[in-house]
Amino acid sequence: MFDIAFSELVVIAVVALIVIGPERLPKVVRTVGLLLGRMQRYVNDVKSEINRELRVDELQRLQTDVKQSLQQAENSMHDSVSAIEKELQGIAQLSQEEQDKLAKDMIVRTAPPAPRQVTRRETAPQQPDQESQPPGGTTN
């Protein structure tokens, strides 16, 4: 704390003995000791408070880092989920298209054939042309 050698302490003690006197010196030394003790406790309290604040700051930085990491992980997961959903929607659409094609193919295969359109010539019974027949009736 202070850079005081032993010889300097002896000089201070001798001067204090001469100035204060032998009767009041014990009370003064006690008072100085109490004040030094209080000062040391105060310095220690300040040190511990500073250390506590440094730890709190460090914990807050750590908490901020963890929150950022979690946010990045959450964003990454949302991006992955979105990509997977798009893939699944594409697959579902392709699947639906394939199902529609198969249903149409099944309808075409299982449907009865369409009725033939009958022309007018086919509906009339075939009669021999009267012009090509000889008069009298029968042909051989």
C-alpha cells in the first residue's frame, strides 16, 4: 500500500512520542489502529464491490452471448423448417398431380366404350335397289 521502510516507521514513532507525550500515546495509537482497521475494511469492501460488479458485467455479457446464440439457433431452425415445408408442399403437389393422372387413367380404362354413332344408312334395312332388279321380281 505505502512504501514505508522500518526505519521510517521508527522515526515516525519517536516523533509521535515526543509530540504527543507518553500519557496520551496509547490512546492515540489505539485510535490510529481503529482508523487503519476501518480504512482497510473500507478498501476491502470497495475491492469486493468492484469484483462483484465485474462479475455481474461478465455474467451479463455471457447472458447476452447465450441469448444471441439461442436466437441464431432459433432462426436457423425456422429456416430449416421453412425449407422442409416447401419441399413437402412440392412433394404433396406432385403426389396430387400423380393421383389425378392415375384417377383419369382408371376412369378411361374402366369406362364402358362410348356408343357408336349410327349413321342413317346403317339404320335402314337393306333393300335391294328396285332399279337394279329386273321386272318380275326375282334374281338369281
